[in-house]
Amino acid sequence: MTRVSENSQSHALQFALNKAKRKLEDLQIQGSTLKKMTKPSDDPVGNIEVLTLSSRTSDNQQYLRNIQYASMNLNIVEQSLDQLTEVMNKAKELAIQQASDFYDPEIRAGVATEVKQLRNHAMSIANKRVGQKYIFAGYNTLQQPFNQDGSYNGDKGQITLEVSKDFFVPINLHGEEIFYVKDDTSASAPHPLNRFKDMKSSPNHNVEEGQETLDEVDLQEKGRDLASVEEQGEFKQRTNIFSVLDSLVAAMENNDTDLIQDLLPRIDKIGSRLITLRAKIGSITNSIDSARANIEVEDISALERKSTIADADIAKLFSDIQKEQAILQTTYKSGQNLINTNLLDFLR
């Protein structure tokens, strides 16, 4: 028969007490944090998943800030296009009226003053700023994009923001895109790093490849070549908003009804262009709204998954705390009966 020594009983009792205390301590920490994972070793796989979800949630918060900034810029651009559309509609209305033989030269000269004010309004829209940045200057946001003669000083830069994972949207329109007719009305935005792969040195450092050069309008020739661009030795007509309004002013001041009638299709073309650009802004805004909705759904799913992995079950937790407290008290009482009191009796 194996003899159980006093030291063996003492070590067993100490082990049982330490075990009960350690479990109770862990449960109390979980109760104070309401997390069932207090250290990575509690659930290594679950901890990795929680960190991944937290990183994704943090990225989504930055995407939401980008979306807010992009929405603000696009709203400003849309408002500017709306104001410019009103300017051109008013110019068209005046042109239709003054194209009739009903009005005399004095009236047309007076209306020309109103058209000049419309041109000034269009110029103020072209040079609109948000803070210290010009919104229609491309990348060159600190320099005024348009001179008083209507020449464009900005570039064709398209500022993009990432509104979801690998999804970039443009948040601006450059001045040439708005005030000079172009064929590209795509709302898609290339990845901003792709342009560095295609950069090539040009033998002519003064003129960029494919750069468009504008000719001044000859008002004495009735402004029929409102603006032109040279491409591969050929000239193509382009509609310039400021040139159209200048030509309309000259036609009214010179009492030239033929030129006024010739300008009407040009004004209609500008109006169609502005409608196309507003549709482009609308499509970008819709894609941003969809990205925001997807991020919100993803955040909710991530929070639910994190709660499932890391959060403690409160009812079960406090039930376990009460059970461990009872176990600890029982262990104390059992230890009292195991202590040999013979030596104490002898000392008494």
C-alpha cells in the first residue's frame, strides 16, 4: 500500500488552489473586458482573423473619408456645370431673339452688353476655387486655369481617389474638357500608377506628344472658325465657350444676323456637351454611392464576425464565474480537513 506523505497532500492542495484561482482570474478578466480572448494564445487562429477584420474595417473608414471628399468635389463640379448650362441657355435665348429681323441695331447693341456679362459669369465659373485650389485646372490647382482672353493654362490631369479596394474614381473635370469640345466622355478612371509604366521621353521637350494648339478667333471673319486644333497637319473645328460668346457679342454689335444664326448650332453643341458631362458626373456619383453602400454592409458583416470570435457570452461568463468561485471555496474547505493537526495539538 502506497503511503501518501504530508508533502504530497500539500502539493496537491496547492496545485488545486492555483488552478482554481487561475481559472477564476481569467474569467474575471473576461468579465471586465467582455472579451473571451485576453491574449493571442487563447485562440491563435481566431486572433489572426480578428486582426484581419480590424485591418479591413480601418481601410473602409479611410475609403469612407475618400468618398466624402469625392462627393463634395463632384457636387461642386455639378453645381458649376449647372450654372454654366444656365449661362448658355440664356445666351441661346438671346441669340434666337436677336436672329430675328424684328429687332433693330440699337437693341442688339444693348443685348450685346448682357452677353458680355454672361461671358464674365462663365469666366468666373471657369476660375472657381474651393479654398485655395482651382477646381478646373487639372493637377495645376494653384494656378488660375483661364486668362481673360479664354486661353487655358491648366493641364489635363485627372485627380482620382480610391473609394473601395482597387476602385478609383475621378473627382474633377479639367477646364479643356468642359470649355473645349472633346470626344472622350468616359467616366472610367485608370489606376493612377499605370501612367508611370507608359511614360516615355519625347524628343521635343517644348511640346508634349499629342498636345493641342489653339488658334485665336478672327472676329472680323465672323468668327466661323471659333477654335481649331492641329493634329497631324490637319485642322479640326472645336467649340470654345468663350469664343462663342465673343462671336455672339461681335455679331450683335455689328448687327450681323447671319452670324447669329450660324452660332446657334454651336451653342446647341455646347449645351449637349454640358449635358453629357453632367451625366458623367452623375454616373460617377452613383458608383460612389454604390461603393459606400457596399462598405457599410461589409463593415456590419465584419463587426458581426468579430463579435462571434472575440466577444464573450455574458450569461455563460457569469455562470462560469459563480461556478469557479464555488469550486475555489470547496477547495479551501477540503484543504482545512487535510492539514495534520497533531503537531499543533502537541504544541498545545
